[in-house]
Amino acid sequence: MKYDSLTINGQRFGRLELLKYCSKKLSHELTPAWERSIYSFIQSWLDDSETITLQTSGSTGKPKTITVFKKQMVRSAVMTGRYFQLRPGQRALLCLPADYVAGKMMIVRAFVLGLDLVPVKPSSNPLSDMPKGTIDFAAMIPLQLYTILFEADQCTRNRLDQISTLIIGGGEINGKLAAAVKSIKPRVYATFGMTETLSHIALRPLNGAGASSAYHVLEGVRITQDQRGCLVVRAPQSGGKELVTNDMVNIISDDSFEWLGRVDHVIVTGGIKVIPEQVERKLEPVIGDRRYFIGSVPDDRLGNKVVLIVEGRSWTPEKINQINSEIKSILEPGERPKNICFVEKFPETGSGKIRRKDTIRKYLLYQE
């Protein structure tokens, strides 16, 4: 195939060299699992098949596998390269698992754009293992950036300055993180996309002069809405097929939109529709550093009862009363949680997203 040479940590490999290198690594019993997923994908990329199998994250249901053409992944990589003006020889940090599309696409970008791939162990603080030198392009999930900014030591935080451009995907960026991002050196963008679109199809600048609440689609992407108010996408990397999402949006123009929340998360309580993500954004100043989300459980009177689910141990009765008082001052009556529930640890998908429905089903549904 055309894109069959790769630079890894400054070492250039041709196709045969790369296949031998990957085989050696995969056969070595001491090769860690995170590296195995990288070498396994590289082997799949270099085989004679025109297609490749991807695993969805399972954030809105059971994980599933889909089959896509490699040329579609090439198209996605080219679109990203054009947007960020990436050039051959620039360094790309791979700190996401290569089991999922986000990690796989970093590898594909290195192949297609001629980037120098810099793999580090995926962790909540990937910069602790990052080698010295400038990183031109990197992708992380919100948890990773949050850990670096608020939990890592100063030396590790300073390594952020080595990164020129950083894209963040795989979860919503809360208010605290969004505020902190405004004062860091890298250009930071929130991404919108899914496995079916082979990574992002839209980007939202989070800092600098262009910071915005709106996502702007990449070149060639077309967006509309269905009758539910959900985004419908036609993207070149998806073969121009129409992809109907469950993401409720406000379309601003032909090439920009604001994300409101997931339609499959919407709660109908006493005849009122509540969008959890909008309520969650209002609650950011109240809850503090803990992870939380708005969900619901069945209720005889209301149909569904809104509940606030917080990760970690229960607050004291005094703090719960204080939180409830603050909630009343910022939320409309229909949005207010009827109960605050605590779960020691949220179940997560392989890419770190909270399994909302699983949390409610396992911990709350039969406890009310």
C-alpha cells in the first residue's frame, strides 16, 4: 500500500523492516499490553486487506465492531493534517490506547502525514513518561489533561509547554478544566466525533483569540438536523454516507454548531423534558472536584425521578443540606434532583467514559 513507512521515536522503518520489528515485539513475552496493541494495529494496517475492523467505545450501549476501508482512515488523517497544517517530520504523541479509534488514528496520521510517532504508556498522567523535545501534535481525553493540570507535580505540568497543539476528546470538558486550559501554552481544541466518523469531524478552540462555544466542522463535512434536533453528518471519511447521531445540537451555520446533550440521556419527569448535560453544566460551581452526572429512576408519580449521582463517599448531612440549598437557587423546579446518590466508583468504558445507564442499573435502580 502507499502509506507503508513509519517513523517511531526518530527511527525510520520501511514496510518489511516494520513488519519484522512488530513481529519481534509481539513475540517477545515481556512486551507490555499497551505496546502490543500498537504493533498489532500496524501489522493490520500493512496487510493486503483493504479494510480494517474497529471497536466502538460502548458509551451509549454495548461495544460493537465495525469494518471500514483503510482509504477512509487515510482521508480522515489528511483532513486533520490540513486543518492543523501538520508537516512531515513533526512529532505526534500517542498516549491513548491503540485498541480504539482515537489511538489508531494517531498511528494512521503518522503513516499518512509522515509524522514521527512518539508512543508512551496510556495513563491518567501520560506526560510522566514523555521524552524530552517538542511535541507538535497530541490527543488526550479530559481525564488526562485534568490529572496533569490539577494532580501532577509542577515538573510534569511544565512538560505541557513542550506540546504545540493538543486535541481533547472522549468526554465532556467541565468548567474547571475549560477555565484552566485558557492559561496554558498549547493550542487546545475540543473534538466532536465517533468511531463511525473515524475520529473527529468538528473542532472547538478552547483557548487563544479564537476560543468558542461552537464546534466548526472540517472541510467537506456537511451537517443538518433530524426531527429530534439531533445532528446528521455527511463526512468524506465515511464515504459520504448520512450518519444520524443521538447528539442534540443547535446549528449556528452551515459549518458550525453548539452541542446540547445526548437525546438518549433526556429525562421526561412529570411531563417536563430535562437535558442532563445542561443541568450538569449549571451544577459545576456547586459540586466541586468530584465526578457526577444527572440521571433518573422510575417513579410512580412523575414517571421518572431526577437524581444526582456523585462519585465517592457520601457527604455529611450538613453538606447535603447546603448543596440542596444551592441547587434550589440555580436550577428550575423540574431540573432539581429529588435525591443525591453516591457511588464509590463509576463504571467506565474502555476509553474512560462513564457508563451512566450501567451505574443507575447496578447501583440505584433497586435501591430507591
